[in-house]
Amino acid sequence: MVSSISIQLNNFWNFPTIWAFAKFFKKPEIQHTEDKIVLIAQKNPKHFSKLYDIYHHKIFSYIYRRTKDFDIAADLTSETFVKAFSNIHKYQFQGFGFSSWLYKIATNELNLFFRTHETHTRHVAVYSKTIDQFTEIDESFDADIKSVLLQKALVQLNQEEIQLLEWRFYETLSFKEIGYLLDISEDNAKVRTYRLIDKIKKLIYQK
């Protein structure tokens, strides 16, 4: 079970801090396909800055949603890109976006941070409407009751289950991407996701 955790159910982004700094992370126009940009950066590291410009906001937002601390998110994002830069020559295209490779590095940095800072609250953000559809919460319940039921269920999940839930229901990653992040097959990622949904249903309706 995850300790010191804050569950946040959202239908929209509601982090004004991010948008206050959005002008600093404005996504540039992409003139080349992603794989070409990566290939160029692998051949000449000075071009890695293009990848940084494209993905910095996305990775920063991903980390910020889990830490709710701008300085910590900035530090972990910086560390993510330092490691990505140092290992860009190891990157291999696997049928999905370069951002998935960055997600994996960022996730490792987050997990390391929470292991070494046990008192820091781990925040969770998922789209409640999407989970509603999969868990089939009784429609007679009003929104507040649904939120309470979901939160009570989510706090009983372990760290890996929480991560899978976020990847699927907030980051909207594909099963193939989730499989890559967990080092399992696409089919296994799908099976784990639906088993997790069943588990949440049971937790919601337990007596």
C-alpha cells in the first residue's frame, strides 16, 4: 500500500502554477519527424537541445503532477534530461514516441526521489470520468460520493498499480508504451490494466 499519498481526481488540468510558467516551456514547431530529430541528435549531441525544447514541458508537467513542488520538479526534470543526453546513443526506436523513453527515465527519477524522501507526499492525478466508465460506478451516486468511493479504493493500491493507473488514465499511454515502461509485453500490460480495474471495482463495492 502506498504511504503518504494524495489522490486527486480531475477532468481537466487545474495546476495554475504550470500555466504561470507555460510561456517558458512553449512547444516549438516541429519541422522534422521525431525519428529524424533523434537520429540527428545521436549523430551530433549538440542537436539534443531540439529534443529538450520539444519535450521539456511534457516531462516537467508529468513530474510536477506527482510532486506538486516546482523546485523538485525542475530538479528531477533536469536530471532526466541529463541522463537522456548521456544515453541518447543507446536509444532505439520501438514503435512509439521518444517521449516514452523520457517517461521511463523520469519515472525512475521519481521513484528514486520518493525512496530517499519518504516523508514527501506522493500525489496521484487521474481522470475520474474515465475511471467512472471502466469501473461502472452506480449512476445513482452523485459526483461527490463517486469521488469518495474512488479515493478510498485508490489509496489501497500499491505503487506499481498507481503508476499503471496514471499512465493509462491520465497520461493516456498505449498498452504497448505501458508494457515498455514495465518491461512486459503489450498483452501483459493490457491484462494487468483490466485486472486492476476489476480490483478497483471490488474495492469500491466491498462491504
